[in-house]
Amino acid sequence: MKIKMKMKTITMTGAADLLTRVPEPELMDSAEQVAAYAGADFNESNQAFVDHLIDCCQPQPSHGRLLDLGCGPADICIRLAQALPGWTIEGIDAGANMLASARSRVADAGLAKRIVLREVHLPDPLLAQQDFNCVVSNSLLHHLPDPQTLWQSIAQAAAPDAWVQVMDLQRPQNPAQAHALVEQYAGAEPEVLRLDFHNSLNAAWRVDEVRDQLRQAGLALDCTQVSDRHWMVSGRIGIDGKNPA
């Protein structure tokens, strides 16, 4: 699935939200889904995610530990390992089939010694025992029954002064907009990807809702819409476990 994406701030219109959020299954781990995502092209959006982190996470230590929550097929883990050669990467995901595909891709990239993948269903008590210098997540939040599961997991896993970056879909204003986005970005893709994309758009959170979630979690991180269908949370965790306002 080719997703063209440039990081930019989008001004919210304030139009009434006509599309009610519809949660989708927490796992996307069927053999058909895994195969479809393994063959999809997320190059532009994933590379934009990585480039944004590298640009913003400054000064950048030569060594560190990075955690990817909901790593899926590990494409972002691999890109980050290549961009941060002195860092070790841990990716966690709840899908056994997805992780099997991810481990194969990591091995093919020659990065098995630097990327560790674990099958984990959040919340994970082990995260509270680890201090990661960077915590990232892409397209996990809309799958979780309770959004605080993600934010509390980040707060537990992040070391003082850690950089945090989370990206996910923005719920469209109405069904017509959702349909238009599916046609624009997945019109030529297999039906399983078209359906998953449509369901994910319907399950996504809006920027204002994410900002409320962050306030509830006690995390003063910034949330900005960065494309016609994505928002991004980014910032640095303060020494008290919260990012100072």
C-alpha cells in the first residue's frame, strides 16, 4: 500500500464530527492479513516516521535503547536500527503470526543481534523494570480497548529525558471522507487491506481526543495533525516521568 506522506501541521477546521468511533479487533494477525501487510508498501509513511524522529530527537546519543510498541512486521524497527547504528531496538507485538514474519525480516536484514522481538499483550509488567531512551509506536492506539494502556505503558517504559513519538490515524469527519481516503490511498490494494484501512479509520482517535488522553495520563506531550489522515504525538519525558509544560 503506497502511502504518500509529508510531515506538516494541519489546522483543524472545528467542523462537527459526524462519524462515531467504531472499535475494531485488537489484533490483526490472521494469515491473510499478515501476508497482505508483508507485501504492502508503507515505505513513505514509515520512512517519514523515522526521519521525523531522527530530526527531532536531538542531541542524539551514540548509544541507547529504543522500544517500539506494536511493532507489527518490524519495518520501522529495521529502519531505526539502520538509522541508529549504536542503538539496540526492542519491538513488542501481541500477534504471533505477525512476529514470525517480523523475525524473518529482521534476520534477512542482518539485524538479529540488535533487534529483539517479544510477544507481549499490553499492559506488560516487565516494562516498568526497563528504562528506554526512546519509546515509539505507530498505528497501535486505535486497536487498544483502553487508550490509557498505551500512554501508561509509555510512562512506565521511558527513562528520564526519553524521547517519545507516537503516530496513528485521524478519524474522518464523516463516512464520505472515510470512503474518499480509502479510495485515494488504498483503491488499488487487495480487499483485505482496503477493509482494514476503512475499519482503522473508523476506530481512530481525533487530535482533541488524544490531547485529552495525554492530560489524563499526566503526559505533557504535543499532539499535532501531520497529514490528511495522521496525527503525531512527540516530545521528551521529564526527569519526574512527565514532560514539563
